[in-house]
Amino acid sequence: MDITLREARLADYQNMLGLYKELDDMHRMEYPELFIEPEGEVRPFEYIQKQIEEDDKYLVVAETADRIIGFAECAVMESSSFPVLKKRKWVELNSLVVRKGDQGMGTGKMLLDRVVMWSRERKIYRIELQVYTFNSGALDFYKKKGFQNLHSRMYLDM
């Protein structure tokens, strides 16, 4: 199967909603106390529009001849002004998802490579992301690609 990558277009909105739903359902099943099923669309059109149109955001899709099978979305971030924090920029990888039935063909690697390329074009040499601990597949993927743990976020329910 031939997989091509391209920048997302506004016309992709409806096709991408299924992937967002798959991603959201996985998180909602693991953490129902944190995630709910939205009453409307899983992402507003305006959210996707900003991802496509704003210069400091990037949304790339992976597609086959007949459908979108994955995407990656990221944004340039900048540290806040705080005395002990070094002023820096990085790319925050907000989502990288490949449709469940289409995993294992290298699509995730292709998407990540494209995000790396986009980051380097902006002379930003650090990518950060968050992964929930239940998502062992994503954790393994990112570790194999050289990502390292930066910190842990913990909670206490009372």
C-alpha cells in the first residue's frame, strides 16, 4: 500500500474526525474521570483551521489512495518568563495517530520524520510530547525513536 504525506487541507476536516474520535475514545476508556464524549464534533472546525493556517502550527496527514490513515499535529512553544527558566523554543507534538487497522506499516515513523523536518526548518531542535502511561504502544514507539523521559506528572484522588 502506498502511503503519502501532505499538509492537511480544510477539506480534510470530516475525514480527520474519525481519527480524532478513535484517539479520544481510547483516552476516555482509560480515564473517564478526565475525558468526556463531546456533544458536537470531536474537534471544532476552527481548531483544525488554526492548525492549518497559523505559521507556528503544523498539521500533516498520511493518506492512501482512498483515505486518510493518520496525522500529526504540533505547535511551536516558547518558555515563559520566569527567573530560573532558560528562554527557549521547542515543538510540542500534540497528537500523532495512525488508524488502528493501519498501524505497523511505518506510517507513524513517516509522520514523526516530517515533524522533525518541519522543526528543523524553523531552526528548532527539540520536540516534546506527553503520553499517558497506559499507552504502552506510544511509549515504546517514542522510546525507539530516541525520546527520553523529561518528568512525571502524578495525581492523588481524594
